[in-house]
Amino acid sequence: MSEPARWYLRPWVTTLVPTALAVLDALLANDLGSVTQMTTSLLAAAALLLRRRWPVPVLLLTMPGMQLSYIWLAPMLALYTVATCVRRRWVVGLSALLVALVQFVPWPVFDYPLGWDRTTVLSALYSLLTASAPVALGLLVQTRRELAVRLDELTRGQERERELLANSVLSMERARLAREMHDVVSHQVSLISIQASVLQVRAQDPEAVTESALTIRQLSVKTLDELRQMVGVLRAAGGGGRELSPQPTLADLPRLIGASGVTAELESGPEVIGPARWPEPVERAAYRTVQEALTNVRKHAPGSAVTVRLLAQSGSLIVQVRNGPPAPGAEPLLLPGGGHGLIGLRERAQQLGGTLVTRATVDGGFLVHAELPATATATAPATVAAAVTAVKSAAVGRPG
């Protein structure tokens, strides 16, 4: 909400006070017995009541009083109003010139011959100062108003930019959390579903039941722990720069494939999987790509053979996951899906400056191909959190 206007800036004050001062000037400067002087002077003072609506006509109405009597306050106030309200500078200049001429030229004109002497020069200078002072003050006030409007527009624009930046940063953080939640939960839940199916099939084998139940319990505990960490990040302001959990790397791929419940072969070399071989965002994206592909194989193509291939090519990490058609008689897992997994993988690759291609193969299988540049950098959670904090600090510290 805007601040209330000060009492001396209220319209009734800025209208009545100048008019009252002009009336006082007319009463003090003129002969009260002169009808001409009093009429023109009081007309000039009364015209000031309309100076904001019609500044130029009001100035013209004050000229007879300035010429025929000895007033000066009403014309100067009228000229000041012209300078503050009229944006056409040539109108302001002509109005100032008119006031200077009326002030300089005596009345009646022919009764006072003008000569090039010291008195004439002083009279000309006085006339110029009488006209220039209100114009200078009026232009200064007009410029100040324009600057205040521009400053207000700039402040509003900065507030809109801060809001857009905050929304953008928060959207990035929500998308990151959504990708992590989908990748982790979908993978763990599919493993739990597989173990539940095994438990159902081998219900007569006590040892198998115990083993499956233990596996289901471990997977459930791990899933709940990761969900708890996600909730903690969501409750923190802007993510707080916290990671969701210890992030996986390429070195974790053999363990992932071994626990995936599918028949998969990993093809890579020491030049691909090695300590600090690739940036952390690249290794994380590669791991999540393989994880999501294996999850989709379990859902849609159970029993198919899978090949996971990692290549280093032209400074990029190539990740390929290819599976064949599902095994005859195998039933796919009846798990809900909305297609968010591949969308999240594509977003990961794009954020790193890479690409992700998915397509069906001619043999009835499916191919996931990702290319991740080695020089890629990603928006870290700490960076996102810092951006959110900066936006909030700017919003708190902005001028009221």
C-alpha cells in the first residue's frame, strides 16, 4: 500500500493556499480604490483555482493583472504550473517569454520611452529572473516526478524479475526432486514386486520364503529411508544444499545390475569405469539411465536379455541399454507408470548438454541411447539453494 500523502500536499491545500497568497498580494500591492487594478488582480488570483486543469489559459488570465497592476505572485504561480504540467517545452518557453515581456514592457507603453541605459538593463534582467525562476523550479519538480515514476516502474520490474527467478529456481528444484524420487522409488518398488512374486511362487519353501521376506524388508527400509531424506529436503528452505542420499557412480553399476532381477551383461573397459574418470553429474546421469532402463525391462519385457554398454567417444560418455523381446510366457509386472522416467532421463541429459534417444528395435526389443559430454556441469543443489536464498534476501531487503 502506498504511503498517505502529507497534509501540505493535499489538493485543497495546494489549491487554496496559493490563491489566498495571491489575494493577499493583490490587496497589499495595489490601490484599493482603483477598480482596474483590483479587478485584474483579484481575477488573476481567482484564476489560480483552475491552474492545474487549464494551466495555459490561467496564465493568460493573470497577464492583465501583471500589466495593469503591481502583482507578481499570481503570474509566477501560473507560470510554475505551466512548467510542471505541460510537457511541450516550446509552450513552456513561450509562456516564460510572455511573462518576461509583460514584466519588462511598462503600461501605457508610450508614456515610458525605453532607452539603452543602466535602468533598462536592470529591468530586463529582473524580468528574465522573474520568468526563469518559476520555470526552473517547475521543470525541476516535473523531472523529479518523472524520475519517481521511472524508479517505481524499475522497482516493480525488479520485483517481477525476482518472482520469475524464484519460480524458475523452485521449478528446477521440484523437477530435480521429482526425478530422484521417481528413479529411486520406481526401482525399489519394482524389486519389491519381483521379490513378492518369488515369495508367491515359492511359498512352500521355508528357506526361500525367509530369504524373500528378508529382501523385501531390506528394500522397504531402504525405500523408506530415501523417502524420509526427500521429505527432509522438501521441508528445508530451497533444498538447503543437501543431497538426497549418497549419490551413485559408475562403480556401482555392477551391483545395480546384479540386484536388478534381469539377465544383463555389462560391457565397458577400465578407461570408462575408473576413479574420478567422469564428472559427478555425468556419472550420476549414466547410473540413473541404466537404472531406469532396467526398471522398464522388468516391467515391460521380463525374461529378455539385456546388454549395458558404456563407451568413451569424442570426449563424451555413451550409455546404451538394449534389450530383446520378452521371454515367451513371461508376464509383465502390473505396476502403474506415467512415462515420467524417460522424461526425467531426457531432462538430465539436456541439462548436461547431452542427448537421449529411445526407440524400439527391429527384433521387438528396445534401445536407450544417451550421450553425456565429459565437460558437462549441472546445477548443483547448493547452487539452487543459494539462488533461492538470494531471491528471498532480495525480497526481504527491497524498498517498501
